[in-house]
Amino acid sequence: MSPPVAPPGWSRWLVPPAALSVHLSIGQAYAWSVFKPSLESALDLSGTQSALPFQLGIVMLGLSAAFGGTLVERNGPRWAMTVALICFSSGFLISALGAATEQYWLIVFGYGFVGGIGLGIGYISPVSTLIKWFPDRPGMATGIAIMGFGGGALIASPWSAQMLESFGSDSSGIALAFLVHGLTYAVFMSLGVLLVRVPRPAKTAADGTPAPLEGVQVSANSAVRTPQFWLLWIVLCMNVTAGIGILEKAAPMITDFFADTSTPVSVSAAAGFVALLSAANMAGRIGWSSTSDLIGRKNIYRVYLGVGALMYALIAWVGDSSKPVFIIAALVILSFYGGGFATIPAYLKDLFGTYQVGAIHGRLLTAWSTAGVLGPLIVNWIADRQEEAGKSGASLYGLSLVIMIGLLVVGFVANELVRPVDARHHVPARKKEAADVHE
């Protein structure tokens, strides 16, 4: 499938909605927890078992983005969005069959493996296209799309809950909910497939062939051999680890933190806190990434990592004495978590150019997979050990907060070490021109 080229006069502002149609759909992954209680009851599963489809989906997101990034660059955004549509929707349909027949392995295979491939390919599908359409504001452009991934759960959570209430929470009700998800997302994602376009290549005055790309351009294979790639891998991993540590355990954390105070947090208030964190995550993706276009990528990561460490230090210092301070600091940290995701494609574009930025971004997302394991592991393991030692309240999380501060400092130092890519890694102009003609 060749990339669809925009006709003359086609508005570049049609590309962000195309990207959003995909990202709002695959953002459903953050709402998987809605299905957990029903699955555990209907199929007699443990909490660990019911989490397996989501965990496998995130692992497959990182792997498919890493290994499929070059294919996405070669075949274009329409091909990538089509693959994402087929895999993500098919994952739900296979899961529906698994729920209907009470074969849990089909749900794991469908949602986790097949759907996870759709997550990864769908996540990176619009990145390089948006950057090419918005060379003047790459942070804003990618922020709009990646904001959709953070906001997808805000739509999917109440929608899924309502379906389970209407259809029932037994195996047949779950199967019907999965079926509706698969069909609805197929229709919604198809809007992006039909709408997306790539910009027309600039022509040279001399021979009419596409002009070679300007500025520094580095291939994906060369990028992973540069120190800049691995420094950014550390930056992203540390930033995500710090944010996801709070996000994954948000409700029990705020409940535990103030359990021994005169103003404990109710279950409903903890749920409201989680909703606030999701909103901060989504707002940070567009707000902070747009700010990076004004102050620069290195400076915005100085904010994410440096101010983020200060926010963790503030929580550790104030402890359970001020609920507003805890909430505000957590919201700031989660806005940096979202902003870090949305800004990294533009940072890659600044360092490696637009030549294969989608493929480079895909390989960098292995940092997300690592952080997705590391963050929750640190917070949960330490809290469990502290509880076994007889501690409670805010003391359950004291050591975790110190570790998060240390990780953010490591990320801050890695960001400071980023320098322009050495010329020996640049793609020769003739090779870039040949690649443009091939497209």
C-alpha cells in the first residue's frame, strides 16, 4: 500500500483528527481494569490472571513498535493504521469468542497478543507523518495525537461499564461487550485510514525529482548505535517510571497515605483522584509538548525531570500533613509523565531528522515497556515489605519516593549529556534522495 499523497491545497489540519481516531481507540488499553472484576467472577480468575491480557498487550506494544517501526516508515501511515485497525479490532473479536466459550486463553491471545500488536503499530503510525506536516510545531502536532492515547480511557471506562451493566457481567455479557468494542473501534479507526495523507514531496527546479531532505538525517539502524539514542532511552524510561509508579497505584496510595490522619480518604474520593490524574496526564501531553516548541526539547525535559524530582521531594517532606500539597504535586508529576511521551518524538526529530523518525521512535518505546514493569514493581514491592514490617500510612511509600527522586536525577543527568549527532552517522544526501523517489 503506497502512502496517499495529499492533493494541492489539502489542509494539514486534517491529519491530527486522523491520528486521533486511532489513538482515542487504542487508548482503551488504560480502561482494561473495568473488565477485571467481571472476568474474575465469570471465569473464576485471580487478580493476577485477569491482569495478564493488559500486561501482554503493553509488552506487545513495545515489541511491535520496535520491530515494526521500519515497516511503518516504508509503507506509510495508511498501511500502519490499517494494520492497527485489523489487529486491535480482531483482538476484541477473538476475546469475545473466548468469553462466550469461557476459554480464557483466547482472551489473553486476542486482547494481549493480537490486540497488543495493534497497540504498538497504531501508536507510532502517525508520528513521522505529523512531524513532516508540522515541521514548525512538531511538539504540538505529536502532542495532539498522543493526547488521544491518554484520553481514550476517559471515553472507554464509562462506556465499558455501561455495557457490562446493560449486557450483564457474566461470560455472555462480557462477550457481547467485547464484540461491540471490536466493531465500533473498527469503524472509528477506519476514519483515520481514509483521511490520512502524506505531504507532497518538494520538487527541485532542475530535474523535477524530489528534493533531498534538509538538515541532519539519520537512519534507524544508525540511530541505535549513537549515544544520543541511549541517553534518550534513559530519559524516557526514568520519566515514565516516576509517573507510572503513582498512576498504577493511585487509589490505594492516597488512601494509605492519609489513613492514619484525621481526614482519611474515602473510596469515592480516591476514584476522583484517579480521574484527576488521568486528566493531568492528558493535558500534559498537549500542553507541555506545545511548550517544548517554544523553549526547546532539552529545556522541557529539564522541567520534567528536575521539577518532577522536586515534586517527589515535596511529597516526601510534607508527608501526610497536607492533602492539597500531595494532590497538586501528584498532578504535576502525572502531567510530566504525559508530556514526556508526547515530546519524545519531536526530540528525536531534532536529533535524527525526519528520515526514519517513526522507526526510531518505535525502538525507543522499549523504554516504556521497561518502565511499565519497573515503576509498579518498585512501589508495590516496597509497600508490601513495609507493611510486613508493621508500618502503615505514609511510611509505606517513603523509600519509594526517595528511589523515584534518584531515578529522575539519573534521567536529568542523561538529558544534560545529549549532544548533536556526530556527522559519521548522517545519511548521505544521495541515499535520502533515492529513498524519497522510492516512496
